[in-house]
Amino acid sequence: MEAVKEMVRLGLGLAVVPEWAVRREVTAGTLRAVSLGKAGLWRAWGLACLEQQLPSPALRAFVRLCTEHLPRALAA
């Protein structure tokens, strides 16, 4: 992320990054944030694992944890 921000500072382009990643630079005035519209951007998340006959209890617990908690965490 630091390399991306440095390239933007050097005038080599722009970057689409999360607000938290450039908060310090925007506050300091070294970078400027530009709104992408009312809704902003959204991201689809997925989980990948090896195909198995029966998912392990640990895998089932991890999937349940992600399903229950990630949507709220990402919306915050």
C-alpha cells in the first residue's frame, strides 16, 4: 500500500483504495480523496478451500464465523 501511495504522490497515476488506507495522508494534505458517488464501490468476498468429502468441524466453524460477522464488520 505504501508503494501505491508513493506512486500517487509522485504523480504517476491514481489509486482506488479504502479510506482508512489514506486517512493520514488526506489529513496531512499530501493526498486528496475524491468521492466515487453516493454509493461508492462494493466488493464481493468469497472463501476458497480444497474440495473435501466432508468439511472439517474447523472449516464449518470458520465459514459460520465469516457468514455471521463479516457482513457487519465490513459495513462499519
